[in-house]
Amino acid sequence: MIAFLETEAARDEARKMAAQMLSADSYSFPPSQERRLSAISKRPTFAVMTVRTNGGGERILRSFSGLINGSPTAPGYVNPCFSKNEYAKAATLNDERIHELTERIAAGETELAAERKALTEASLERIRGLYSFSCWDGSTIGLPDKAPTGTGDCAGLRLMNTALRNDWEMTGLAEFTIGDDGTLSFHAPCEERCGLLLPRMLGLRFLYADSAIAVIDKDAGMLSVPGRGEEKRDSAAYRFHRLFPSSPEVCHTHRLDMDTSGLLVMAFTKEAHRDVSMQFEAKTVQKEYEALLEGVITEDEGTIDAPMRLDVENRPYQIIDWKQGKRAVTRWTRIGIEVIDGRKYTRVRFYPETGRTHQLRVHSRYIGHPIKGDRLYGTRKEGERLMLHASSISFIHPLSGERVSFSSPAPF
């Protein structure tokens, strides 16, 4: 599940929305007796989103998942991720013939089943082609191939699509269902369907976001922060600030190498940025990495204590220097031995006690076991990635004061 912008303010708006629907016995806004809430046999998931418009004003958006009484729209709700007129045409294109075939099949003409199946699949495929999703950079995408039925119809995703299409800043989201007793159950966007679209729509893979911080799962090959020159502007920090322009321009609280994938903590406010950054400086943030090293390590665990510095004549390389280097310490444990293409590798978990540039990569080479796919300190085959992933992070939440932990399995 993607815990995305689940703010208490959004939940309060959800409670107000549900109370109004229950009080008027109507799911439409304004209420209508033609759209009675109690008449819905199976209530959908509803959602509310708070947004900041281009002019700085605040708006409340509402949506529901799928259809209510056969319709994808209702007064007071955002539009689905397709044209409802085109949807109606596509949905009814083969209806007459399909109904005729259904009656004849029921009467015994079972050989017509293949034709009915083909017509039904053709209608569904045409409907799939109508979906269009707005992305963080102004582009649009369609449904992924072989996406499960219902992909693109979730309530929260409809709201994100509307906000992105209008270039509004999302400030809170609450998805919920209403029980028979009127109680609300809150839900996060689903991985099965929304998880196929949101990383492309948002430009980042969010694991968590609230009003103070966000935790993203950075892809290998993406810069953490913009580099020098326009061609190196695209980065995790740039995309985050583009999505949330009210966040501080320096929104990242730490960095990962471009070649390293894994967890990054971003801040929505200057106060949260200062708080988490100070925890990194104080070395109270607990981090774990997973890596695949060349060769076989026989020990179960160990510590690498070798000082490092920049190789000023060969940037951006870092080197071990026992006289001028700064202290660098990495603890590690062995996970297991793996054989890939006939070669043996050791999977390890790293626990860095300091945060020097390229520390894990340089320390791995120092002990004679470079990280697989390291183009700077080892060897890399064509198309191969660096097998290093920031898999776990734990720190004190700047608002609650409680320790929070996040994890991401290594994608290799």
C-alpha cells in the first residue's frame, strides 16, 4: 500500500463529506433524491483531496471508484480518467449483437460463444484505449499492457489525475469506505492497480508522505539532486519540488549516489528539513543497504574502518588515504552466496556508521570484493546496474517525535 499524503486535515474533510452524505441520504453534491446513498447495493470507495491552486487558493476535490448505479460520474465529483461520452459509445458498441448472441447461446447454439467472447474483448480493448493519465512533467500515458480490470478507476488516482492535469499542488488525500453503521474505514492507494500508474504519473515512487516528510524509493540511474547544467537538472529533488512547489527548494535531507537505488527522505517544510537533516548530522539515523559483492566472503560479519578522501586529480573518484582521509566506518553482515552466470557473489547487508561519498563502494573494493556492476570501482557489463540498494531507514518523525522505520526490498 502507498501511504500517500494521508493528512489529518484530509481525513477531517472526509468525515465532513461522509456526514453530509449520510445526513441527506444522497451521494451527490448538492444532495439529490435521485441519487440516494441508501439505494446503492455496494458502496464504492470514496476519496477527498485538498489542493492548492495556481493562484494559491485552497480547494476540496471529491471522487469515487468505478461506477455508481452504472455511471462513472455524479454531481460534485471529479471526472474519471476518460471522456464519459466516448466511454458510453465504446461500452455500447457491440451490445446489441452481444445480447443477441447471449440469447442464442442460452437456447443451445453454443458454437456462437467464441464470437461473443471476441466482441466482448473488442469492446473492453476499445474502452482501455480511452484512458489518459496526466503526469508530473505535463505528458500523458495510457493504461499499461495487461493491467488488471479496474486499473485507472480508483478514487484516489482520479483525484491525482485531476490535480496533475490542472497543475494544482496536492496537499492531502483520504480514501475511505462507509460501513453500514456509518463508520469510516480509511485506505491507501492500492499497489495492484494504482501502483502500476503512480510512479510514472508522480515521477517518483512514494512509499510514504504526510504533511511534513515523504519517503521515496529512488531508481538506480536517477540523480538525487540536480547537477550542473540543464541536462543534469532532472533528479529526485527536482521532481519532488515540481510536484510540491510550496516545499523548500532544498527539500532533500540526504543523498544517494546516482547509481544507487533505494530510500530517500524529502521534506515538505523548512522545519522538517532542518529536523531530519540534524539527525543525519548527529548520526542518529539508522540506515541499511543491501549489496551483491564480487567473489566469496567466508566471514559472517565484519567492520571496515578505512579513512577516505576525494582523489582531486581524478574526480569524482574517492580513495583510501591513511594520512589525509576522513574517518569512514562500515559494518557488514553476510546474507549468503549466490551464483550468477557461473560466477560466485556474496550478498551482504551494510550498516554505514559514517556517510562519506562513495563509502560503501570504496570500502567494498578495499576488501577485495567490489560491488557487482560498479562502473567506477569495479566492472560493469553493458546494461548492468550497480547492485547497491538503500533498503532500510529509521529516524525520529519531526512532528510526532516517534521513531519511524521504512524498508524497501532490493530489486536484484
